[in-house]
Amino acid sequence: RIMHMKNKVTIALSGNPNAGKTTVFNAITGARQHIANYPGVTVEKKYGTVNHKGYEIEVVDLPGTYSLTAYSLEEVVARDYLVNEKPDMVVTIVDASNLERNLYLSVQFMEMGIPVCLALNMMDVAKKRGIDINVDRLSELLGIPVVPMVARTGKGKEELLAQVAKGIDKPASPLFISYGQDIDKALDEMEEII
């Protein structure tokens, strides 16, 4: 059986507002950008392409959100895109100096069973604030690739693309988090109905 190498892949960039998502998007795609709107809404859809080691990677810049709870139009658009378009990977950009608050969104993607790569942006700011992150340990605990970056200067861009290319064909199984017996039972029942 010949393994079919998928040369055209789509990745979605996601992250909290102010985590530097646009900077990462610009660093990766350069001038090769297009702007449209998501169907039926006025939310801007930015996308671009980059070629990396035989892969043509389409990069979609999702609206900045804090979660996927669908309270805002941006959250609905981001969630619908992920569910309907099924990108090959989500690169979630987090502010390394504000890690705890930023990881919530990443965990939601992991629960959806989408392959995730974590881009730890603003490592320089974290360092200035005396925050030291053990990148390897974080990657091990989350079970996903973690790439330290300073997107402003382009630092970590190549490493990020390399991780994307490496992780594209690895199937992700949804992360299971127990929210306690009562909630888990209710979730199971709701899931069946949905």
C-alpha cells in the first residue's frame, strides 16, 4: 500500500486577544495574505499560504477568543469553522507571560480532538517578568508540541512550521477530562441526544 502524502494542509491560528496572534500570522505568511468574510457574518476572515518542506500550508487566522462557549459572534465563528472545516491542526498562540489564563482555550481544542500545537509567544516578556517555563515538561504534560516564540522578531517561526509538518498526520484522540460524576453523567446523556 502506498502512503499518500498530503501536500496541501490547512492550519488554524487561534488565541486570546492580545496573545500576538496577528504577529504570528504575519510572521508565517508574510505578504501572501487574503481577506474575506466568514459566510453570513461581518467577521473578517484572514488567510494566507506558506510553503514549507514540500507542504503547501494554508493558514487561517481565526477570530481572537477566550473560549469556545459561543457567547460572542467571534466564538461562534471560530467554533463553526473548526467543526465544519476540520483543519488539519490548530496552532494555539498563548502569551507566555500569562500562561494560566491562556491555556483554557487550548484545552478546549484538545477536548474536541483536533491536533493542537502550542505556540508560546512573548517568551521575552515572560523572561523580563521573571517567568521561566519548562517547555519540554509542559509539552510532556499536555501531550502536544510546544514551541517557544518571539513572533515580533520571527524567533521560533521555523520551529513552529517544522512542528506543524511533523504533527499533521498524527491522529489526535480527544482529551478526556472528568468534571466529577454528576457532570460527566449529564454530559454523556446530552452527547447522545445531540
